[in-house]
Amino acid sequence: MSENPSVSPVHVVILAAGKGTRMRSATPKVLHQLSGLPMIDYALRAAATLEPGSITVVVGHEADQVRAHLQHHPQVQTVRQEPQLGTGHALLQAETVLADRQGVVVLLSGDVPLLTGHTLRALLDAHESAGAAASLVTAILERSYGYGRIVRRGGEIVRVVEERDASPTERDIKEINAGIYAFDLPPLFEALRGIGAANAQGEYYLPDLVGIYRRRNLPVATWTVPNPGEIRGINSRSELAEVNRMVRQQKNEELMAAGVTLVDPATTYVDVDVLVGPDTVIHPGVHLEGSTRIGGACELHAGVRIVNSTIGDRVTVLNHSVIVDSTIAAACSVGPFAHLRPGSTMGEGAKVGNFVELKKATLGAGAKASHLSYLGDATVGEHTNIGAGTITCNYDGVSKHQTIIGKHAFIGSDASLIAPVTIGDDAYIAAGSAITSDVPAGALAVARARQENKEGWVGRRKAERGGQ
């Protein structure tokens, strides 16, 4: 963050102290996930576009949980509001951080995730142009229930009245307060101490500053947001779901505009930070989550879930495969019904097939594990073939152990590789073997009981049972 000396420094305060009673959750409202990110991260990202001199988050309900999340944002500092006595009281808590600062405070709410940096910049421009001490974002809503109404006289804002305190005439007003503000710092905190709590909620309403500023002859301006959807807050799980649909639709439209084919956008779930290359085809029911990166010309079939993973170009992922925290190089094939657990890597052209599971395993270029295998804590060399039913026995009940398989090796079906063990380049493992010792390069290892055929045994057994 930086302060440009040619303009007034900007400081952002984000309100995140509320309990969010209607969410009915032990998780603080601002930490509920929206398309792969906690709600508050959207506010933080919008704030960052202003390159502010500081970002302060006001915490309160479940403050420790919110602070723990904000450790991932080292540029953010927190202040605590306890008890929670309204928005005016919440902003007052930031005085300990901002009392000696100069510039403009931009106030946001942690539960308004659709707000854009463009709108914040427009607010600051309007604030500066008007020479205002305080500026409010407003919106025009046909259904304004629940919002504070903007009361004007001669076109000038004179006060904001909350829903519960509004008269019938005031409730008919369509212009509402969005709860997003810009304040010059010098008069702010003294004015905040002048707010009273003589209202239906017994709280210190931040919008009461409009009347206080007017009485002190401090100019107040407004800026009306063109898209009222931006200022939509989230107060319940149903609202969270509805906004999530809006964010997901916008993401899908961006992907399609960039050359990605979504066979059925309504059933495609792509988190906001996911990147997908052009000419990739995504079939119905696919979930791409977290920081996933998908290359170009890939094909992701129905039911695939990919989390925090990197997928190269021309990769095919077949139905109902799960890939988590893994890396797949170009031209690989995965699935159907494969599971790549965290720490797995596939080299170029490698294949993982039906009901194969990898865990902290590396497959070299061109290596194949086509059916019904488990490879855990394993390194598999280039162009090695893993037969059906092969498993690495990596856990001895106490510790995990490594299996290393060289290049161009052949592991026969139903082999058990009991770690720690190393299989050399070009080695062969006979089907059904339980390998407990290292196998040299180019060797054939056979580790199974000798077959014994008992001639006539079936007939004798039937005779003993009376022909049955």
C-alpha cells in the first residue's frame, strides 16, 4: 500500500463486527464462502484497487476467527468493537489507528461482496469534486424496504432515516443509503462522538452523521451507483446462495467470452480465481475450485472436481474424477473415477485410469496406471506400466515409506510393493507378487507361492459329499 503525495491519502475501514444472526451459524458472516472466497475478501480486493495507505477491519463477533483469517492479509490491521452498538460506534473504534492520519476514509461493509473498485474510485472522485467533508453512495430501488432512505430538501441531502424510524411518507422514498461512505479525516471522530442512540434499535447510527455535518455547515455529497446490484448486502443463507449464483454466472460468461466451451453453464461451478485456457471444453456438473489453473484445449467430462491444481494443455479428465492440490502436465489422461490426492504429479503424456488413486505420487512422462491401483508415496519413472490391482504398501502402522520405480519398468497385475522398496529401470515384476526387497535394473522379480495342482480332487470331493 502506498500514499500518493499529489492527492489526499486514502484509508479504508471495513466493518466486520456483526453477528449475522439470520445466518444461524457459528461461523462469522463475513467468513462464509462465496464462489471460493470468504465474503470479506471481496471487500478487501475492492479496497486494494484504491492503493490505500491503510486498511483497518473492525471485528467483534467471533473476532478470533476473523483475525485468524486476516493473517493471510498482512497489510490489514484490526480493531475490536465490543459490545456492538451500531455502525457509528463501530467506525469510532478505528480512531486508535487513524487519529493522527490525514486524508480520506472510505468505509465499506464486509458483507457487500459485489462492490467494485470502479465504484469506489467514482465515489472518491465525486467526494473530491464536491469539496465534501462526507459523501455517501446511494442507489435507486423500486423495492427499498429495509434500507435507510435519503431525505432531500431542494435537491440537497439533509438526512438519512432508517426503515424502523421512517414515517409512511419517508418509506415511499426510492433512493436509499448504500452504506458506503467517504469521510475527510479531520472532523470525523469528533462528529462520531456526537451521534446519539435515540432510535428504535438503541444504536449509534452512522447515517446520523449527515444531520450532524449539516448543522456544522460541513458539506455532504452523494453519488448514485448506476448498478444497484453492486451494493447488495448478504444477511441470510438464501441471500448468500442467490448472490453466489450471480457471481458464478458472471464467471461463466467471462470464460465463454475468452474461448472456453461450457456445455451447460447452469451446472458448471467455477470459482472466481480459477483460470481456464481457450478451446477447453467443460461438460455438465464440473467443479473447478480455489486457485485451479486449466490449460488450453483440455476436456473435462461430467462430474469432475478439481481443487487448487494445475492442469496442462490438451489434458483429458474423464467422468467423476477428483483432483486436489496436484499438478498434471500436458497431454495426460485421467479417469474415469480416478482420485489424485494432494501432492500428486503426472508428467507429460502420463495416464491414470479407472479407479486409480494417487497420493503424494509422481508419474513420469508416458507412465501408465490404467486400472484399479493405489500409488501412495511413490515415484514412478518414465514410460513405466503399472498393472491392474497394483498397490504400494506405504504405511506400516506407524510411518509412511517411499516406493521408487525406475524408467521403462513393468509391474504385473495385482502386485504389492511393500515400502520402502526400489524397483530398477527396465525391471519386471511378475503378476501377483509381493515385493519386499529391492529389484535390480533389468531383473524379473517373482514373489509368490508355487502353484500346486491336485489331479482328481474335485471328483473325490463330490464323492465324499454323496455326489453333490
